[in-house]
Amino acid sequence: MNYHAPPTPAETLEALKAEISIRAEEFQALRHIPADIVAQFQKIGVYRAFVPKRFGGDELPPHEFCRLVEAISTADASAGWVASFGVSATYLAALPPETYAQIYGTDPNTVFAGAMFPPQPARRTPEGLEISGRWPWGSGVMGASIVGAGIKIEGENSPLPRTAVLPRANATVDETWDTVGLRATGSHDIVIEKAIVQEEWTFIRGGKPQQDDLIFRYPAMALAAQVLAVVALGTARSALDWVKTNALTRASVTGAPSPAARAYVQIDFARAEGLLMGARSAFYDAIEEGWRQMQMNGEVDRPTLVRLRHAASKAAQDGAEAARLAFVMGGSEAMATGHPLGRKMIDAACVAQHAFINSGSWQAAGAALFDQQTPPGYP
């Protein structure tokens, strides 16, 4: 009798990446990541990565989760973006412990999707908080089992938004998402009509965690920026890999040298690889140092906290530039609709336009480096 050993986690991840790559066009047409892929994300631990072991989670350190998201992003940026929201298990720790246990104790693979802005008024009633409104940018909501929505309670004064958590069934998804980049993230509008939410099912986004696990004390806003920025790194890596494979195998129809033998391609390829190498090294050096400080001291010092945010901006911005250079190296063929280099360039550019890691975040980093006033939540 032949015995076949079960696949290793690495083999399972590689098989999933291969399937995502093959089905990327399908995802583009759907404008979201389908349920069967979300189920595979659950299987490989995307959504339980930061959940404490007492609830059946894996308790991964931040750098290991980021490497997982980066790997998925090499197959498809939208898939990586949706996977990045496995980070939600950390900021939901600002919920009361009993509420958190009810969510993750029931299912450590719970999928959360949220839309914070604009916060909508929440009216106090005898039954609880009554919530109505529309929230755009609900990335991953098509595969979620619970959703979050930004609210403002009369009389509460906080620079950070309060979020209400409720079953996905209590919300309607208006499929408004129709974009050229990150098209398959399903970042549709979340619509809620007179839903009742108990106050213990609300939390301050970026607020103090209500449990003392080490990962919950890691800087929440820095981690939120990191898990998004790493999508650009994975996307750029796949774009440069595509260029290298194509350049070595493609013959010119005009009789010109192979792209791999052309000086300008060699120069741009080296530049792009250098950008990606530097951004990736800075990113993981910072995040691993931050985690080392957490393990040793239970907190991250301010210079490292600034570095965590700064390195995330660099990863996103340099990843986008490396993907743009890959597109240029693709020549006129890359201009065709649906060409992989065009999609990767635009996807990476869209990552780098997120508010946490966009070009404006350079200013916030600069202000922090000069010990000047920074925006709320930064660093």
C-alpha cells in the first residue's frame, strides 16, 4: 500500500498561490475574492494568526504574519489585501474580553471586515445603540461573518473612531466597488438600517486593548500599516519575477537583442531590485526589532515606533515604484488591457495610496523624526 504524507504548510501555501494565480481573472470579474478562497485562507491560518492559543489561535509574531500576506500577494495583490485583514483579531482586542471570547472562542477563524469612515451617529435606545448609515471601503466584506462600522455616540469625545461590531447578516452590501486597481478586494459599501448593537460590542479603533497578550500591546496602528504595505512588496516581487522570466525567454520580432541583453533593461532591473531589496530589508528589520523589544520590555520605544511607521511607508512607496519600473521594462506589450505588468503596477500604486502609507505619510514620519506634532494615531 502506498502512503502519501499530508502536505506541509509550505506545500499547502504554494498550492494555494498557484490556484490564486490561475484564477486571478475570475477574481477580477467578480470584484471580490470568492468564498472558497476565503475558506482556504482560514485553513492556512490567515484569520487565526493573531488569535491567542487559548481560543484556538496560532499567536504568530507580526513578521511571520506579514511574510504570509507577502507570499499571498505575489500571487494576486487583491488576495493579499483581503488576507491582510487577518490583523483584525488584534484591534478587536479593544472589545471587552467577554465579547472577544464570544467571537473567537466560538470560531478562531472568524472573518471580520470593517469600514470606519465617515462615523455615523449612534442613537441610544432602551434596547441598545441604534445604528444606521452607509460606509464605503468595506474591503473583504463579501467573505466576512462579522462587520464593523464607525460610529459616534453623542457626548463622546475621542480623536479615534468608535466601531460597532455586528453580524454580517445585519448589514447589506451595496456592490459599488468598480476600480482599475485592487479590483478584487470587494471593497464595497456597507449599509446598515436601524440595527441594534449593545455597547459591549463596540470599541475604540486603535484604543487600549482589554487583554494583556503581548501581540495586543504591539502598536496597533503601526501593525495596521505594516500588513497593508507588505502587499506592495509581494506585488513588486511578482512583477520583477515576471520581467526576468519573460526577458530570458522572449525573442524580439524585430531581431533586436533579447530584453535581458539590453542595457536599459539591465539598468532598470537592477534599480528596481535595489529598491525592493532595501525596502524589504528595512521593513523586516524594523518589525523584528519592534517584536524583540515587546518580548524583552513589554513595549516599543518611541524611536522604534517611528521607524515601524516610516519603514511601512517606504515598503509601500518603493514597492509601487519597483512595480512601475517592471511595467516600463515590459515595453509596448505591457500596454495591453489585462497584461499582468499593467495590473501589478496599478495594484501596487493603489496600495501606496492608502492613507496609512501614502505620500503624505512621509510628512508624518518627518514630523515625528523632528519631534514635532504628528497626526492623531501617528506614530
